[in-house]
Amino acid sequence: MAPPAQSQRSQSPSQPSGKSEVSDLKLQLRQLAGSRAPGVDDSKRELFKKVISYMTIGIDVSSLFGEMVMCSATSDIVLKKMCYLYVGNYAKVNPDLALLTINFLQRDCHDQDPMIRGLALRSLCSLRVANLVEYLVGPLGSGLKDSNSYVRMVAVIGVLKLYHISASTCVDADFPSTLKHLLLNDSDTQVVANCLSALQEIWSAEASTSEEASREREALINKPVIYYLLNRIKEFSEWAQCLVLELVTKYVPSESSEIFDIMNLLEDRLQHANGAVVLATVKVFLQLTLSMTDVHQQVYERIKAPLLTLVSSGSPEQSYAVLSHLHLLVMRAPYVFSSDYKHFYCQYNEPSYVKRLKLEMLTAVANESNTYEIVTELCEYAANVDIPIARESIRAVGKIALQQYDVNAIVDRLLQFLEMEKDYVTAEALVLVKDLLRKYPQWSHDCIAVVGNISSKNVQEPKAKAALIWMLGEYSQDMQDAPYILESLVENWDEEHSAEVRLHLLTAVMKCFFKRPPETQSALGAALAAGVADFHQDVHDRALFYYRILRYNVSVAERVVNPPKQAVSVFADTQSSEIKDRIFDEFNSLSVLYQKPSYMFTDKEHRGSLEFADELGNLSIGEAADNVVSSQRVEENDKDLLLTTTEKEETRGSSNNGSAYNVPYDSSTSVFASQTQIESAISNPTTAGHSQQASFGIDDLLGLGMPAVPNVPSPPQLKLNTKAALDPSTFQQKWRQLPIALSQELSLSPQAVAALTAPQALLRHMQSHSIHCIASGGQSPNFKFFFFAQKYEESSNYLVECIINTSSGKAQVKIKADDQSTSQAFSTLFESALSKFGTP
Amino acid sequence: MISQFFVLSQRGDNIVFRDYRGEVPKGSAEIFFRKVKFWKQDGQEEAPPIFNVDGVNYFHVKVVGLFFVATTRVNVSPSLVLELLQRVARVIKDYLGVLSEDSFRKNFVLVYELLDEVIDFGYVQTTSTEVLKSYVFNEPIVVDAARLQPLGPAAIFMQGNKRMPGTAITKSVVANEPGGRKREEIFVDIIEKISVTFSSSGYILTSEIDGTIQMKSYLTGNPEIRLALNEDLSIGRGGGSVYDYGSSYGAGAVILDDCNFHESVRLDSFDMDRTLALVPPDGEFPVMNYRMTQEFKPPFHINCLIEEAGHLKAEVVLKIRAEFPSNITANTVVVEMPLLKYTIRASFELEPGAVGQRTDFKEANKKLEWDLKKIVGGFEHTLRAKLTFSQESHGNITKEAGPVSMTFTIPMYNASRLQVKYLQIAKKSSSYNPYRWVRYVTQANSYVARI
């Protein structure tokens, strides 16, 4: 529907103001309405054009409705089309007059010319007037059976339009089942594609109220439909191909050979010039191979080149959309792209939103071999004319420093930034140096020497100032001037506008005081006085607290304010892995561009057919059958973790990234075997566990006091529940929340190494020791397992991550526990269980 | 699935506006335009092509200064919508001959006709110029290309802000020729955009060629066409995609990293003799896009020196050397260099007898600009600039100026050496001999020298 009826916009002088012109047109149209004079069609055309041009710029021409309809009795198709356009726009606001058009539209629906039939049917369905729907059913029914594919194409979309005007009329006329028939039988692929669009929309909307509709929607994703569509894929237009491919991503093949068949069939779609087709294909490949670590990895290798080509061809807008997807993949599996880092260098004329993505990608792919070059490149950007980008480049350097082991060279670069004498560069660099020192305190000596040269007067930004003050406090014993700099900062207390800086100043003065009391005493007094008088609540409270604790006991105060610190090992990620997985599930959608899952930016009814993860997520609690689904999901979600452990082998093995996905059959079966293993491991105990717990509950209620198990003083040895149950989503949640209680490296016996040919061997063994596996993966020599166990008769859980390398015979074990105090006991148990593996 | 499609002028006026589903509240065009216009307070940052305001997703592409916009409330594939917008622009261009605000306004009824057939209720029906012919009845009112604002000789290849190559052809696919007869002709353009970054010591840090073989056919009866490329062309770089300079340079073989093809292209004999077979659809379309990181000889060598010359003064010496044969001429060369932030004056000195050159100091963003109408192959040009500063510089002045960037167009030159060896038109009659135009052009995408 076009233009707002009452345009709010002030009209520019060149545009007609409206009123008088419209009444003028009305008059002229009336004169022509009955005329049959030669050449009248040409004059009508001119008038119609004027009407439509007014309509476009937002002048309300709805008052001409009657005249327009009167003039529409014509055989001139250009006139007809303009009239249809007009009617479609204004019928909704003129429902009474719309009735006038029904007549001629219905007549046109029976025209000789299929073009006219199609056009009339389209206009008829576009009226959007609820009380006219009775006139639609008949023409739509015959339109769907029309011999001409253009008319059928229009009719199928017409059904969807009818559904939106009156869902019940559409369903009562049984149109959905007619569409379903056409979907599988029509010879024209655009008719088929429209059926698919319409049915997906109708059944998704109906599914909330009708179980049958949700079954029908699921039925679209069954093997015969998918195969029927896939086999004709090349006959579809490129747009319809995207539609089909999106449907295929929801299909779950029953065996791995199917996966390879589908991928081989779609292989050449990756060479399509249309980026939408390529991304839809990529999504199919990624989704299909989620449960097959090694093939999934190959897919990454395969899709790299086509995506890079799309990024560099096409308009800047198109390349941005593709680059965003590449960004997602790089963040998921940086090591796959580590040799392609040069593609992520910024070009000087790129818009900031592209540069920002590229900076993140460069940060992610940095590893031992390319860090030097990447950091050199980033340092070039630090002098960029675009200041926000320059800042982000410096931050990127810092992030790389924090994720690398060898930071020698990077520290030097950061220190050079400090000497560049550009305010914003110094500011960013100070913040980074602070973070760096929190992770690598061993660098304090070098850094402090440079930081000491910076005049605090040149640092204005609150974050940078706070960082500088933190360093002054933390390293006051190494910085000659620290007490005096702090003192001068305290003197200017009132000029400091940022509460954050004042808070840091208080703490820094305290720390300095503990280290160099005589020099700091007066500054501390002044700071506390100023702080207590501060207007800001937090500053006031902190100052008061410091004051009181100092009065109570200075050495207690030191223990509180300046305890020995542990170096930070990992800075928290801003986005949870659950959110990241959600976004990955919604690949090839806006979620990737906004870097948010769709529920964060769309209302429920508009989430559309992409929403599939939702339903899967809801299944995770409940019966055993559901657990199977979600246990697969854990494995899927964990895939990138698994990838990291097996990375080295994979990259070596997958250099043959050719077109065929013929993975050695045994490896794929082993993946499946391990999965069924997990399923059985979980499904049985769940039910058993429930009933057991239930019976205990009743006993307690009755107060019968079961055979005195709880009364026996707990034995020193930990006892595990043999039938422990834990559903995968709880596992994931706990794994994220709990801290690592214990982390150790165990050695495996040669027998154990020999026995560990496939993950499931160990699973069975550990299960016999009441330690259950929830997810596993990997290939010789690297295996990764997630185990869990439960304390006997208590719902206290132990979670274990165990990475085994058979070539070194070592196992890295990380244990997390609900009850930290017993984690050592559990660890002993786990170790002994593991040590028995492989012994007969 | 989209909800609305509209085209806005640079000033934000609706040129065409089509609402397919009535789901997006009124005023979306105004909301969109305000958002784009004032994306960030300082106006420094461009609005991204896709953003969300109050649950409505706005997609846009800029073509010849016009905004092509789509809106939707649904979480759709962003690539699909952007490709669609670009394609709609191309289809409209095919019909109108010239894409401009003027031609749009003159032909908006035809444009509405097209839009009704391209999209129905938000779903794409067809974007094939050829299929659409049977549904479109309005005759285009052709806008005289010559009457458009005077464009430089290279501008015929320019479109949008990333210099998206178009072709020189401004003929509508449906309009009749003045003589009544259609001229039988086919155009094949090999358009390459090159990106090179030189380090401060003159090494090539990165280089890439992004190429397109673009076709526009006016042949009647849609005959099959065979396009033969270099026989020694190979695709895919063995051993991963690590930049690997020097290994193949000069060996003669053209090695593409990767490429993709238009749907109509059949690759039956491509592996054997590097021939593409296709029945070209009407209108303009890319036959093949390719990407190459194999080393090539950059067309220009840039040399830049900046030195302090006394108190509050410095001198810049810029040298540009054209490293291609003398029978080739580069057009519309622009050299830009950001200067130190506290530069207040710059005076320029061109070489004696220089013609068609212009220099400028952009006060607002402290930038040096040097335009050269043309550069003949083999020649070198020099510019000297004397700078005056408002304050003492502290550190290294080379760190605070640059990098030097260049834009240019070089007709009949291609850096990759990819060639169309022949263009064969399969048609029975021996007298049938349509015009065949095969043209090459190279443009700078990002051509940068650090100092």
C-alpha cells in the first residue's frame, strides 16, 4: 500500500500541494469516463500517470476512486495495469467503492488472454478487504487449475493473500491441500516454489493452534519432498533455489551416505554468482555435517574460496553481507583461516563497519606463525585518519597480546604507541598495558619504565586515566614518583569529573600508602577527606570504608585492599557460547549481521520459518526420547571445542579439499556408533534414576527411616551413584557456571593406550565405574570426553573434561564439582578408574 | 520475503514506492532516510546497508546515487535481499537504458509494471529481463545519455561509490532503434579492479585482482555463444591459499584463486579447452567473476618523500611512474594523501610544461589532491608540495601523514593477462556477422603506498 494518506512531509515547491490538482483530475477523468472518441485511451493514460505519480509522492488521491473505476472499462492493457495498481493501493481505505471493482476484475479473470487473467486475479487478491473474500474463492479455485502457468503462479500467491485476509475462508476452501498437490505435481518450478513459500507461511501460522498443521509443516521436511525438490534444483530460478536450500537445512538425513549424496549434488551451487545461493548452500553443508567432525572441517576448507570470491566481487553492500558470515565462521574456527589473514587486511576506502569486522577477524586468526605480520599491519592502522578505527586497531593489538603465549614483540609495539604522542593512541595503549600487566605481571619492569614517563596531564579520557592510576598504585614501589603524582591528582580532586577515576584514585593511594607510608600519608589523608565529602555515593562509601578499616587495623586493611594477586589467565568473553551457537544455527539470516539471535530483534510472529532451534531447545527436558535429540545437540554445540583438539590432524588430512566427500566409511560409522552409545548411556539411566529418586522421596515423607544408610558415618571413600542421570543441557549449564575445582595431567598405561582405538571403548569402561559419558569425539591420537558422575544418594554432580592424547600417553583432566570439598576424593576415584582401563 | 520496496532520491523523495504486504507502519521511507542521513552524530560514519529500527529491518544499496530500499519484519537472508535489490536495479536499467533519477521519473509507470512482476506479496517471482518482456507493455521514454551531467571519459564504467563497473551501453532492451531495425551486436567487457598495498620501503604487501567478464547481448534469436579463455588458465592455488609470490610470476600461466559463473554458463568443455558455452539471456549480466592473488606487475609505481624543511615547514615529493606500454593511456588519475593534522598551508609546484594536471589542498580534512587527466605509459610525473605547520611536530612526521592512495582507469589493459581468445556465435547463416565488442579495462580498487 503506498504512501501515507496524509503526508506529514512538507511539500517542496516543485511538488503539487494536492487539493486543487486532485479536483482538477477528478473533473477530467469524469469527462473521459463515458467517451468512446478515438485517442481517448491516450488521454486516459496521461491522466492515470498523473494520478499514480501523485500517489507515489504521497498525495492522497483516494477521492478519485469512483472516477478511476469508471474509466477502467477499456481493452488497453497499459491502462488496465495502472488502474489495477491504483485500486490495489486504495481499496482498503475505500471498502465500499472496492465493491465496484469486483465486477470488472471477475470478468477479467475469465479473459481469453492468460496475462489478463493473471493480472486480474492478482489485483482481486490484493484488495485486502475482508468482506469481499467471498468473491475470491471462485476465481482462485479456477486459477489454481488454469492451464497457463503464469495464472497458476499468481493464484498460489493469491491463496496466501487470502489466508492473510481471512484464514478461515482459505482453510475451509481446502486450498492448502490443493497447494500441497501442486507442490509435488506442477510442471512449472515457479508454481512449485510459490507453493512452498505459501505452505510454509500458512502452516507455520496455523501450527500454533492446530496440531495437524504442525504435522503438515514437518511433513514438508520429509525425504520424498526433499528429494523431489533437490533433484529438480537446477530448474528452479536462483531465488527459488534459495528457498529449497533453506528447507533442506532442516532435513535430518537418516544415514551418512545421504549426507554425501546431497553434498555432491549441491557441490556446483558453491560456484554460483548469486551470493544468496552460495550462502544457502553453505548452510546446508554446515548443518548436515555438524555431527561429523572431520567432514565438517573439510566443509570449512571447501567454502573458504567461494566466500572470499563473493566478498571481493559484487557491490560493497553484497560483500558486507557475505563478509559478516565469513566473520562468524572465522570466529568459530579461526585456525582454519589462519593462513588467509591477508584477506582480512583493511582497505583505506572501506566503510568503518567493514573495517570493524575485519579487525575482529584479524584478531581471531592470529597465531604463532602470523602474529608478527598481523600486528605490524594493525600498527599501520593506529595512525589511521579514521580515529575510531585507529582505536580499535590498538585494542586489537592488545587482544592479540592477551591471547598469545609469546608477547615479547607485541609489548614493544604497545610501548611504542605510548610514545606516539597522539592523545587517543596513548589513552588506548594505557588501558591495554594495564590489562597486559594483569595477565603477565612479569612484564611490569619494562612497561612501568615507559608508563612512568607519561605525564598524567596528557591523559584525559577516564578509562585511560583510571588505568594509569591503577598502575601507579599497583607498582608504586617501582615508580619513583608515584606518591607525588598521586598527590597532585588528589589535589585536583574537584576537577576530576569521572567517578570511576576517583574510585581508582582512592584505591591507588591506599595501595601506595601500604608500600611507601611516609611519602603517601598526607596524600592519603587528603584523598580520604575528599572522598568522604564526595557527592557520588560509591566514592563516598568507599572512602568511608577505607577510613574505618584503617582505623580498625592497618594490616587488615592491607590484606583487604592490596592482597597478593593471581595473574588473570583468561578474560571473560562477552558473548556466551549459547548465544553464539544460536547465531550459528541461524546462519544466512539477519542474526549473523546483527550478531544477535533472532529472538532479540524480531517479534514472535515474524520470526518465520527459520526458527527451528526454538523447538529443539524446548525438547531438552523430559522423557528419554527427547534426551536423545538434545544429547546430539550437545555434541553439535561442542563441535568447535572438539575441533580444536583434533585440529592438527585435520588440517593435515584435509588438504584434499576436492569435490568429493567420500570419507573413509569406517570413520563415519564410528561417529555414529559413538552417538548411539551415548544415547543408550543416557536414556536408560534417566528413567531408572527417576523412579529411584521418587521412591526415596516417599519413604522420607512417611518417616519410616530407611535401613540406616544416612546414619552410618560417611566413609572416607566417595561412593558414586551407579545410575546417575543428568540431561545434557544441565550439563552444559553447570559446566559454564562452575569453576574448575581440579586440573591435572595423568599418564596412561601402554595397555590403556592400546585399548583406546575408538572413544566408545573408554566409555564402557568408565561406565562400569559409575562415571558416565555425556559427549565424546575425536580420532586417534586425540580424543575428548565429557563425563559426569553423581554422589550416591545425593544430587551432587561431578563434571569432567578429559582430553587424551594416545601418542604421548597423557590425559588432561579438568574436574568441576557442585560440592568442591569432595572433588579431591572424586579425582582419586576417577584416576583409579582410568588407570584400570585396558587391563583385562 | 520482503514487505516494501522503494527508491529514494538523494534528497529523500520517493521515486517509486511499492508496499507488498502492508506489515510495516507508514512513514518507513522517512524513517529510513533520516536514519541514513544522521547515522552517527559526526557524520563520519556511513550507515551499514542493513539496520533495524523498531523491529523493521531496512536493507539498501546505492546505485547511481539513488537508494534502493527493501523493508521486512522477518529474519530473512540478508544476501538474498541485497542481491535482489541489485538485480532489480539492473533489470530497470536494462529497460530504461540509462539509470538516473530523471529516467526513473519519466518511466515510473513502466517501473511499477516491472516491480509487480518481479515481486508478488514479497516473494521473488522472476528477475529475468527476458521473461519480463512479455509482461511489460509500457514503452520506455529514453533519456538521452548525453544530456546527463558531463561525465569524465572513465565515468561510463563507473557506478556507485565502489566504481562498480557497468558498460557503456545505454540502450534499452525493449526500445526500438530510430531506424526500426535492431543492430545485431554483443558486448563482452573484461573489467578488473586491482588492489595493491606497497610498504614504506616499496615492497608489495598485498595484491589482488577482482575481475568480472560482463556481457550484454543484443542478438536476436538467442544463439549459443562460446567464449574461449587462455588455454593455460588454471583455477585454485595448489597447497592452500597462502600468498605465494614469485613462484609463478613470468611463467605465463594465469592462475585464478577462485571463480564463479552465471547460471546460464555451461562448463562441459571448460576443463578441456577453457571454453565457456552459454545462451546469453537479454540484458547485462556477469558471465564470470574471478579472484586472483598471483603476483602481477602493478601499473603504477609510487614514490613519496616527506621531509622537514626548516621551522614549521616540510616538503613533500610525490612521483608517479606508469609501468605499462606507451600505446596505453590511463585516465582520470587521482592521487590523494592525508597530510599532518596541523598543516595550515600547502603550495604546489608541478613539473614545467605539465598539462591537464590540477592540485588542491583540502583544508577541511587536511588532504593533498593531485588530479591528472591522463598518464601515457612509460611516463613519470612529479609533484612538489611545500607545507606550513601551525605547531612544532614532535615525533616522526612520516608517521603522521599518508598513506598515498590512487584511483585510475586504464582502458584496454588488464593486469591479470586473462583474455577472451575468441567469441564464437553459433548461427547457421554464413552472412550473419554481428558486431562483437571485446573490451578490457582496469581500475584501482584500493591502490595504496605507505610512507
